Amino acid sequence: MPPQDVFEGWYLGGTIGGATVNYDFAPANGSIDTSGILGGVIGGWSWQSGPIVFGIEGDFLGADASGSRHFNAGSNQVSPNIDAMADLRLRAGYAITPRVLLFGTFGGAWANADLPVTGIGGGSGDADFFGWSVGGGAEVALSPKWSARFDYQFTNFSSEKVNYPGGQFDFDPDANTYRGSLIYRF
């Protein structure tokens, strides 16, 4: 059985999972649904007092969450693809047993997306999106140094206007991510 403070200290790990991203898109006055995979690194620091855990964590993820939609009576197509995401969050949790932690997170987020539009007036485009993220999950101590976890996050990104030869388009994404991680504590 691990010690009671198994979730305390600095940690670093790898994470992999999936994402669905929904963009409100103007001028089409509709939405674009995209999905794909993501993976990267996660790290942070936690303080533990009995079953209560507080900390800060961040991650950097490479992603391929893509999709497409036709608009202007089918003469144009937009194909957004988020290719990188990162966030920095506060984390609070409760160890329901010495080995199992349930936690919630809240913080700021960033994503970079390629936003090509094909057809009349289209072109290449990209944008950096900033927003907030909220989520939660469970972490299981496999040993005093290693743990595995699963978490879900909802991220609300700000709307960004992107200029194309045919005009300015507005993209407003929201993301749902789910992933598994393997964590090592120092």
C-alpha cells in the first residue's frame, strides 16, 4: 500500500486521447464538427494533506482534430484542423482511498488551428485561440512513483476573425477532450 501522500510532489508524464471540436462559423451561420487524436506531455506539482490534494498542472499536446463543411451553395469548403493545444490549470482533488484520487481542474487554454478555405475568395488561414478549460478525472497510484489517470476537459475558446481574399470569416471553437496518462512523480 502506498503512503498517504502518494499524490504530492512534482510529476511529469505522457498523455494520449481524442478530441471533438465544434466551430460556430460565419458567414455560413452554421457549425463545423471536427474530431481526431491528440497526445503530448503533462506535468505539474501537487500538495497533499490527508485526502485533500491541491496543485497546478499544464500540458502541451500535438493534435489532429480535423473536419470540413461546404458553404455558399457548395462552391466553398472550409476544413479546420487544430494541430496544437496547451493549457495551465489549477487542480483540486480528494483521495477516496490512499491509491485513488478524484479531481477537478480549471484554467486557461490555447490552441492553434489551420483554417483553409477552398473555392472562390478562399485561401490559407490560421489562428491562435485562447479560452478557459474545466474538467475532471480519476488518478490511480500504481506504486509510490507511478500513477495512471483518465480525464475529460471542456474548453471554450474565444472567437477569432480570419481574413481571406473573399472576406473575413469568424471561427468560434469549443473542444471536448478525453485522454489517458501515465505519470511519474519525482
